[in-house]
Amino acid sequence: MNTQVNIAGVSLKNPVMTGSGTFGSGMEYGEFVDLSRLGAVVTKGVANMPWPGNPTPRVAEVYGGMLNAIGLQNPGIDVFLERDIPFLKQFDTKIIVNVCGKTVEDYLEVVEKLAQESAVSMLEINVSCPNVKEGAIAFGQKAEALYHITEQIRKKARQPIIMKLSPNVTDIAEMARAAEAAGADALSLINTLTGMKIDIHRRCFALANKTGGMSGPAIKPVAVRMVYQAAHAVKIPVIGMGGIATAEDAIEFILAGATAVSVGAMNFVDPCTTVKVIEGIEAYMRDYHVEKITDLIGAVE
């Protein structure tokens, strides 16, 4: 039984990785999860300088999931390279660094510093960040902006780049094709859906930011649909995410066309979800006599 998958020339022992922003940089979950069991650890977003994030409250529970408006709080690339990379190098797993920024130049500064780090297998580029030069419209919400930032990062990056697509668009296939045309090596989707919660007793917003990113099981049908559309629009690998709680959820994404999957919000519910998903995929392969996980990619009829 072969659970290996290949993304842009990088071989993963299995298709299960962590959703950025839900697993810290691995250290936070090290007591609960053997990181060497995972196909890859995708780190929390890293910027060119420390970001304080948004004011509190920043998290709210909603039916079928959660809203967050953390604001990509992170200590910056220099602390990340000094503290987090040496920790992750202890484990037999691939390291994928999520990169965020407010201008193209911000992203490039991080990408250039990571180019010197051989332990980093791939970069995941968070294009749901607001572009301060374009009136805070996210890079991933206009095909032209997505093409431009992908093209610029591809010129500077030494590792394969995964463009993480926003679902808050009219046509996800158009965005997927724009990223591919600009040189993306892979795509990951979906990032969170924009949502809102109001406290009816206090008549105020549940989040200080008013809106937040919706994640959790409730968004899975939307995510599966978008992964299917993106996978059929491009030839590069797609990593599926959005509401994965079980192995059955993960297999649904793979059948829709995903080469790999990321577990996100469920890490907060059960820190061992990733390993349970890996074991569940293996059980499914045994039950259905599937020799290679790659035989399931896009196999929906």
C-alpha cells in the first residue's frame, strides 16, 4: 500500500498536511502529534517583520465551525528562522512555509530569505492578505493581481511555490488558471470564507474586526466544489482543504482532484486529527483494495 504523493517534485510520505494558522509552526502540537507521521507541516503565516495582529476579541464559535480575525499575528521571518526551522528539522516530515505580506515587496523579502534555507521544501503563498497599495483588496481577489504577485515570487523563489487561493471570488477556475499561467507550481484551496457574527443581546459584533474567516465542517461542500473546479482548470497539483474532520472528508477531496489535503480548524477540536485522518485513509485503501493513493486522485465518476 503506497500512500506517497508528489507535488512539484517534492515527495510526501502521505497526502496529509496541516492547515496554515491552525498548527503554529509545529512546536505547539509536538506533545500531542508525532510530526514525523505527517506528510508535511505547513507553518503559520510568516511576514518580513513582526505583526501584532488584530484587536480582541478575535475568535468566535459559530454553527458548524468558527470565525477568526487573528490578523496573521506572527513574530517575523528572523525569529522564525532562528527558532522554528531548527525545531522542525528534527522530524522526518516536509516543511512548507506559509508567506504573507502587505505589498509584493514584503513577500519577496521573506521569499529571498527562505531561498537560503535548504530544509524548506515548498512555500505556500497566502494571497488572501490585503494589498495596501491597491486599497486593501486581497491579492487573491483579482486575477491580474494574482498573476502579478505569482510571477514576481516565481522569479525569486528557489523552492516550488503553492498559491493559496481565496474562495471569496466569482470564478475560482479563472483564479487557478491565472496562478498557473504566472508560474505557480501548485495550488492550495480553500482559504476561509468571509463571515460575520452579531451578539443580539449586546447588539455588537462578536469580533472586533466585524468580519472574520469562516472555517470548520460547515464550509466543506463549498471547498470540495471549488477544489473540483480548480483541479479541472489546471494541470498543476491541487491541495484541498476546508472543513476536513475525518478520513472520509479527506478522501472526498482527493476524489475531487486534490493530490494532498490539509487539516485546519479540527486541530483545535482534536489535536490528533491529522494522524487519525492518515490512519483512516490507510484503512480505506485496505478496505477497497487500493494499492496507490494516486489512483484515487480525481477518480470521481
